[in-house]
Amino acid sequence: MKKFFSWTVIVSLALILASGITYTLHFFIFHDAHHIFIYMLGDIAFLFLDVLLVILFIERILARREKKAILKKLNMVIGTFFSEVGLELLARFSKFVGNCTELGNNLCIQPEWKEKEFANAKDATKNFEYQIDFDVNDLVELRTFLSSKHPFMLRLLENTTLLEHETFTDLMWAISHLTEELEFRGNKIYDLPETDLSHLKNDLRRAFSQLIYVWIAYNQHLKDSYPFLFSLYSRINPMNPDASPIVTS
């Protein structure tokens, strides 16, 4: 009973009642039912056009604005991720890519980059053949770092708004999976067969390629929305061997 008499039902009934009272007053004052029904039918006919406009245009505009607001919040989360984990992870992952210098040539993000340059960089990360190789000691160091950041990563995954950003969600799962793969091996990590090393290389390749893609997309967002942050991130780009936070020009 409580549910039925919700505020929407009460307001709807009040408005219908007010409309009925108004039409009744109109009839008693002017005694012209013909005039009332002419305008009533005209208003009802236009109502369908109102619904069409709301569904096709206004609703889409509102949905687009809502999506932009959500993406803005998501990019704040992504920024926190890079500050806490991502930048360090880019530098660490780079050690495992034998041809990383070749990849870095396509990812030296510059302040003057426009949409075309960002698109080319994204394509480069997708089409690049990552030659993964590693020393076990570096792998152990990576495991230690990822394990220390695992609680932070889990808190990020608890954020339901991340579902709106499929690429970043995939990156989170790729990194979490790599972390678990390394943790479960324990001390056996020093004596792994080639088949298992090959499996770990695939996990590293997946996580690294997705991390770089998100990094480029995030920098593009910063350039469009927060140029001062983009200026800093382009100067400290881990993929640029000459990167420096010092402004020289």
C-alpha cells in the first residue's frame, strides 16, 4: 500500500484532478464543449511529437552529458592509478621488452601533439611486436612491487564506475592476473621450465601493451582538459629516455 501511494502516484493524481477541474470550470463559464474537445485533441496529438523529441534528442543529449561526467570521474581514477602505480609500472615493464627503444620512439609524447599523433601512437602499441625477455631477479622485484600495490588495485576494482571504461577495466584485470601468477609461484620462480616462462611472457606482454595504450589515451584526455597536467606528464614520460621534469624551454 505504501508503494502504491508513492509521491509520483500522488503528484500524477493531483495533476489529473487539476486538469479535470480546469476543464469543468471552462465548460461552466463558456458552455462550449466543442471548443474544449478541439483543443484537447490538438494537445493530445502534439503530445506524441513531444515524446518523440524527448526520446530522440533531449534524452540523448542528457545521456551524453551524463557519460561525459562519468568519464571525467573515471579519468580522475586513472590519474590516481598512474600516480600510485602506473608510472612506476611503465618503467619496470620497459626492462622486460628487448625492443623497447623502438617502441619508445613512437611514444615520446610532445606538447604539440594533436589527435592524429595520439591516434598513430595508439596504433603503434596495438601493432607492435613486443619481444619479452627478463632476468628472474627483475621478475622477483616486479612481484614485490605488484604485491605491495595489490590492495590499492583491489580498491580500484571495487569502483563500479570503472565498468564504464572497458579498456581500463581490462588493464586492471591483466595486472591483477599477472600479480597472482607471480605470487603463486613463490620460491619456485627461480627454477621455472621454458613452458612456464613463455606463459609469464604472454602475461607481461598483455599487461604492458594495455598499460601503454591507456597511458596514451589518458595523456590525450589531459591535453584536451588539463593542459598543465599534460605538460608535466609529457615531461616525465617513462617511455622517453630523455624525460625530465625540469622545464628547459
